[in-house]
Amino acid sequence: MALAHNGIIRGLNSIYLQAPNLPANDTVVARDFLIYCQCWSESMHHHHDAEEEIFFPDIENVTNFKGVMEQNVEQHRAFTPGFDKFYDYCKTCPPKDYDGAKLRSLVQDFAEPLVKHLHDEIETLRALDKYDSKRVKQAYGRLEKSLMATDNYRIAPLVFGTADRKYEGGIHNFPAVPFFVPYIINYVFGMRYRGVWRFNPSTKGRYIIIDSKILVLVSHSGFPVMGVSP
């Protein structure tokens, strides 16, 4: 769960850092960035809905303690109003009217309670170590299965692109999939919105020289990756 939450935060950082730095009057880039923000929001919705509908009830059964995850549900509610305003802006803003400062201010309205929740929930889960670890793992397995049942075109490329796959030397297989799945995500599902994924914080790509002094990281889709330095 900590790795999943880290991916959420990495995606949010990418949005916040890049929001004011889009090329002026480039509606294609603005459109792609707004779609990226939509996809991040949809991934968040999916994650927290699955927790409340599947994982939290399972944990109540494991602990025989109704309301054991209630604090986490309340934290969901705390950031939801600001989060919904952000998502609505990303869905309804015409690319020609994109305002990076406005988008940043919307992020600021919900980021603090969201990040606090993401940290606090890990501590709640750590406290479950006194219960049957096998049943807790089974509950988390059901959550993971639900999270994988997602939009392969809009969410899967985001999840793989925000995952820190080099953390602790890459010992964690996260997302936990066979080795070939990331290639399918990148070369098949990622192509529908290929310009969108340039905003991901993680990109396997290659540096190319565009003159004697400048290096640009180019993703597999062929788009420069914004906000990345050699």
C-alpha cells in the first residue's frame, strides 16, 4: 500500500510542478496535461472507492471491529470537496483557457489533507500486525485485484508511470505483474493518449542530442518528457 500511495503523491507532485510551466498558447500540450490530471483524478477515485467498498469491510471482518477504518473514511471526506473542484476544472476547462496558476491553487486546496491521509493510513495498516496476517494479506489481495480491474487506456499507463520501480534497488515488483505487462501498457494501451504520458514522473526512455549542448529525454512514444533533466 505504501508503494501505491507513493505513486499517488508522485503523480500529484508532477502535476503541481509542471502546471505553471506549459508552453504558452499551445493548446495541444494544455489538452494533454488536462487529460493527465483527469486520469490521475480517476485513478484516485478508483483507489479510494475500492478501499471503502472492498478493503475496509474486509478489515472489519478480520479484526471483528466495526469502524476500525473509520478515521480513514473521514479523511477521505476531508479532502473530497477540494479534490472534486480540481477534477471538475480539469474536465471542463477548454485547453485555450488553461490557467496554470488556477490549477495550482486548486491542488493546494486539497493536497495537505490528502497527503496526511496517505501517510496516516499506512500507520493504521501497520497496527494490524496483531491480527491474523494471512487474512490481512488475503484482504489486501482482494483490493489489489479490484484495483487492477481498471481503464487500461487512461489509468494503467498512469499507475506504471508514477510507480518508483527503482526504490530500494528495484526489489519490489510493483505493480505486481508479469515482466511483459509494462511493455503491453506502454506499446499498446499507452498509445491512445500517447501525448499525455509525457507528464509522468517516471519514463523509461533515451537521451538524444538535439544540439551540442542540449539533451532531451524522449519517451518510447517519441514525445519529450517535460520536467526531466539529464
